[in-house]
Amino acid sequence: MKRFKSTFAALALGTAIAVTGITGSDFSFIATAQAAPSKAADLRLALNELLSEHVTLAAAATQAALRGRKSEFEAAAGALDMNSQDIAGAIGSVYGKDAGDAFLPLWRKHIGFFVDYTTGKATGSKKKQDKAVQDLLQYASDFGAFLNSATPALPKDAVADLVKMHIVSLKDVVDAQAARDYKLAFEKIRAASHHMQMIADPLADAIAAQFPDKFAAK
């Protein structure tokens, strides 16, 4: 992420110089401004990166599972769980270790339900698929309640609706993968990844507003 932010800052700086013609002593002012992003912006970038990665790794795991590639699935699932631990770590860094410890099993729970759904698709079990969908919809409500309890500015129902959209977008990925419609599958992966910004941005903004001392400009 540091490399990404450095590259972004360099591009922004180059654009500013090209457009305004600022050079010399003025350059040091711009460099200082670019080197001091706000902690709130850092949080937003981190959450967007982690949640987007979640989608990518989940899609890799479901594709491997559907094709019966056990070692590939295990590797993807391992990477996905490391991503889950990173997300829990980010939550814990804001709300405290106890909150991070409570978040991790809750987050892992919805991944388990997606494994159930994927297994249902692979085996043709409509019953297993329907049960997994019901579990995922209930999970959305539970997750909304969890975030609302930690940050009351995030309405429980609004969070639940966003998580339901995440569930539907990943379900669309699995359905396309199961149908071997790979063009559609990658389109759905991109859409699911982009949707995570709708969760990451309001979460980051609400956290920054709740803890202004932690997320003041550097």
C-alpha cells in the first residue's frame, strides 16, 4: 500500500507542476502537502484495499472449489483467511482488541456460508444452496447489528442492505463460475470488488467522525 500511495502522490505532484508551472521553492510546499495525508484517508484506502482483496480471493477460492482443485482451493482459502485476519486487525486497531477478536469469527462465518453455497452448486443440491442463502441473509442482519453497536452513526438496516448487496454480488460470481461463463464471471468479480467501496467509504468516514482524535490530519 505504501508503494501505491507513493506512486499516487508522485503522479499528483507531477500533474500539479505540469498544470500550474510551479517550480523552485514552491516545490517544497507541494512536496510537504503530498507527504502528509490524513489518517482518515489512510483508513479509507486501507479498508478499500482489504475489502476489494476479499472479493478477489473469495472468487479464486470458489472457482477452485467448483473445479475440484483441492490444493488450489486450500491455498486460496488460506490467503482469504489471512485477509480476514487483516480486516479484523484493522477493526481492532480502532475499536480495541476485544472488538477485533469478536469481529473475526463473525466475518469468517459468512465465508463459511459461501463455501456451503459453492458446495451446493458443485453437487447440484438446491436444498444446500437455499439454506446457504438464508444463512447469508441472516448474517447480513447480524453484521449490521455488530457495526451499529460499535458505531451508532452506521444504521443497522443500511449496513445490512449493503452486506446483502455484497452477498448477491458474490453469489453472482459463483453462479457464473458454475456455469463456466467466464466472461460473465470476471465481469461479476469486477462489480463485486467495486461494490466494496460502498461499504469501505461510509465505514471509514463514520469511524473518523467517531474518533476525531485518532484520525486528525497528520
